[in-house]
Amino acid sequence: MSEDSQQVTFTEDTQKDKYLTFRLADEDYGIEIRYVTEIIGIQKITKVPDMAHFIKGVINLRGKVIPVMDVRARFSLSSREYDERTCVIVVNVNEQDIGLVVDRVNEVLDIPAAQVEPPPITSQSQSTRYIRGIGKTGDSVKVLLDAEKLLDM
């Protein structure tokens, strides 16, 4: 095994079971940290015609055009004005960069697989298909999202 591949393995191991948590409305969500490339403040979003209702447009991030998804709209939550806490989580899934607008970013949490329950099957709503599981942390729970399904349009 080359030294480069050992480094990649080490990097992947350090990201295992780690989730960037964020808030939408009154709930906390998490996305696997391995997908997150950066977190930026909200900036000017250029609208693009004929996009899905939850794609707010595109941003120019250091010369790269990145589509921006409002996760509230994706989950059919009520909209709200962006403020100083509103963030864009830039993720890379299947070689595609996309910005996810969230109300605020919380922290990176270690949630081992043993503390992740399967998503509830009581609801047949569209948004439940994006749920990877429910992570238990202390006395609270985090809705863990499946990044690939979330970005599947």
C-alpha cells in the first residue's frame, strides 16, 4: 500500500461517524462530515429560470458557479428571511458541489452507528425519504440526512 493511500484511509477513518449538525426551524439535523467542503455566510444568490422550487439559484464561489438549495423549501417548511446566522453548507456529492442554505450551523458531533436508529416508517411524506436515520446524542436526537438522496433531483 502506498503512503498516499494510507493517508486517504486515515482521513476517511477520522470522518467516520462524524456529522455536521445544523438547525432548520425548530429541529436539529446532521449531514455526514465527509460531504462537507466548507461553510460560508449567506451571499447574493442569482436566480436561474426553470429550476426546481427549492433551488434558489447559483452563487459564484471563488470563480466556481455552485447551485444553492434552500433546505427549508426542499422539506416544505415555511420560508423565513435570511439573517446573520443563515449559512450555506457547501457539500460535494458524486463530484457535484452544491450549497445548502440552513438557518444556522451548530457543531460537528460524533454519532456512532450504534446510536443511529432507522428512520421512522409512520409517515409517507416526501421529506422522510431524505432521512438516513435518527441519531441519539445525550438527551436529544438529530435527524441525520442522506446527502445523496437529498441532492437527487
